[in-house]
Amino acid sequence: VKIINASYEVIYAPTDVLERIELAARTCYKSEDDIAPGTASKMVHMLRDRGHFAMFDHVSASVRFVVDRGVSHELVRHRIAAYAQESTRYCNYSKGKFGGELTFISPCFWGRGSFMRDTWVEAMLNCESLYLTMVHNGASPQEARSVLPNSLKTEIVATLDFTAWRHVFRLRTSKAAHPQMREVMVPLLADFTQRWPEVFNDIKAE
Ligand SMILES: Cc1cc2nc3c(=O)[nH]c(=O)nc-3n(C[C@H](O)[C@H](O)[C@H](O)COP(=O)(O)OP(=O)(O)OC[C@H]3O[C@@H](n4cnc5c(N)ncnc54)[C@H](O)[C@@H]3O)c2cc1C
């Protein structure tokens, strides 16, 4: 059994975000001739202040999340997005490329050595043992997955436009969001804010 922490990686991020938003927005006003050094940043601030977020639909970024299946299930409820996710139908975790073992995401809310964490580890060991026993006795991965828990590690690539990312950050960095969702979304928002402050620095993680 392998137990890892949740993580994310920004795998595609455009380098000309402000310029692309500006170019789209200036079509509305037919003011493309006013484009000059520094005008893109001002334009994006102006759009944000007026709530003209539709212009942010013209740029998108892709993120690879390494999270558990519970978090990924919540993530895919966001409909304005494209996804690609590791398949428990096609991945056979008994094979060598997976080390013949299952990988689980460590819950961020239980300390090492606590009763809850020890109980959880025991449950993961049992799930792994049952899954491997089933596969070794002829079950297909898509059948044996029936015994796999929410804590199973999954990888999911999500591509969203910046309006949609703003919506996701508002919902998923809130205190009402699940702690394991916040575990990846709070640092991701900080990352996006550092890259593109004009687009994201009005959203504050709770
Ligand atoms: C704290 C929290 C608790 C939750 N608890 C539950 C729960 O107990 N049970 C449950 O089922 N879900 C739950 N959810 C998920 C929630 O119901 C939404 O499915 C999820 O947050 C996706 O967000 P969204 O619907 O705003 O829109 P997204 O799919 O992210 O879309 C963004 C926006 O686009 C617009 N939009 C998208 N699709 C359409 C459409 N077809 N027609 C018109 N407008 C559209 C809407 O304005 C929407 O807000 C929870 C979410 C959160 C954050």
C-alpha cells in the first residue's frame, strides 16, 4: 500500500492572459488602436470592477490534481470544464506499473498515530488486500473496483476558463468546502493569484 499527500500541478498556463482578455474586450468598444504597453492590466481591472467577467472566458488553464476519489467526485460537478481522469475500469493496480499495490490519499485532518488515522490505515490495507485477491482470482479491474474506497488516489486534469476558475475558487476555498478540497484549492488560488493578480486577487480564501 502506498499513502501519499494530495497535490496539484498547473500543466498548461497561457503567458499572454491579460493581452488576450484585452484584445477580446476591446472588440466591444472597437478600441483596439488604444492597445499599448500597460493597457492590458488596466483593462482587466476595469472589466473586473464592472463585473464584465464574460471576457475572462477567453483564457483557460489546465491543472492536474492528485486527490482522492471523494474530492474528484465533487470537482466534476463543475460543468463548465473539460476533464480527463484516471480510470478504475482500465487501470489494473495489480500490475507492475502500479507496483502491484494501491495508492491512497492521506486524509489531511487526522494526525499520525491518532486512533482515526490508524483505523483508516487498517481499512485501506483491507481494501487493497480484497481488491488484489479478487483480481488474482479472475475479477476484472472494473469489477474489483467495487471494494475501493473514496480515499483511492486519482489523477484528474481539469481545464477551465478563467470565469469558471473564479467560480470554483469562490465555492471551493470557502470554509463550507470539504477540508480535502480546500487542501488543494487554497494553494492553487494563491498560485493563480500570484501569476495573474488582475484576474484573481479579489477572491480571498477563508
Ligand atoms: C459547500 C458545498 C456543498 C455541496 N453539497 C452538495 C450536496 O450535498 N449535494 C449535491 O448534490 N451537491 C452538492 N454540492 C455541489 C453543488 O450542488 C454544485 O453541483 C457544484 O458546486 C457545482 O457548482 P454550480 O452548480 O454553481 O456550477 P458549475 O457547474 O460550476 O457552473 C458554473 C455556473 O454556470 C451556470 N451553469 C452551469 N450549467 C448550467 C446550465 N445547464 N444551465 C444554466 N446555467 C448553468 C450556473 O450559473 C453555475 O453556477 C455542494 C457544493 C458545495 C460548494
